[in-house]
Amino acid sequence: MRTTGGKYMKIVLDDLRGPEIAAFLEDHLREMHAITPSESVYALDLDRLRVPEVTFWSVYDGDRLVGCGAIKRIDGTHAEIKSMRTAPERRRDGVASLLLTHMLAEAKAMGIERLSLETGATEHFEQARKLYEKFGFEACGPFEGYGPDPHSYFMTRTI
């Protein structure tokens, strides 16, 4: 946990049943559709996140939801980062780094040996790509179910 403004940020497992996370994820989907062609939006809706192979976390600063992220198992040793989002007003405030550190540790504890992701290839996603590079992710080709897409940038790393 990290302190900000005298409060502690905390990361919690989320069952995706609360209205706050539903609205947060709806904003995420709306933003992705506003900046990316629909056929290139791979963000998952609530129903597709509420499956056994997905582990989902929410980040709170005090009682305020400021971020979220998920790991979706592909197989016994490979998983994908999904639904990584920071509240717009909290971007570049350490939320994503805190969550990604947590997710990498959790993935290792789950026995995952490779963690991959798909993010955008446009300028809008540049800071996200830099964050993932800082955490050891490298460019790779499409994986599990993805095909070539000029709007997608694929990354992976071993744990």
C-alpha cells in the first residue's frame, strides 16, 4: 500500500458486483470505443470479466476507486493483463505502477510464467506502453485469439 494525501491506497479482489466498478468499467469501454475502431477494441465487459479464469482487482485511495486491472488465464502458465485502467484525474500518480507491481506478484504466486497484454498502438497509449516497458514487457506478436491489427500493440514478459 502507498500513502497519498494522508490515506492509504489499497488493492482488493473485486467480484465485479458493485455499481462503482460497473460505472468505472463502462467509462473504460466508452473511452476505448471513442479512440479506437470498434473492431479493434478488445476490452472486456462485466460479463466477460466475471468468469473463473479472470482475477480482478480494484485500487482504492481511501474510499475512492482510482484504478483496476485483471489477469485472465490463457493456460496453466500463460496469462493476459486485461482491463488495466486508472481514473483519468489520477494518471501519472503511481496508481498503475502500484497495481502492476501487485499483479506481477500475484501472477507469480498463481504459477504463471508468462504474462502478455494487448494495448493500443496509437499515441493515446504511449504512456501505457512506456509503463509496461519499465516493468520488463517487450513487444511481441499477436497471441491467443488475436490476429494482426494495426491498432494493437502486443507485449509480453516472463515472470
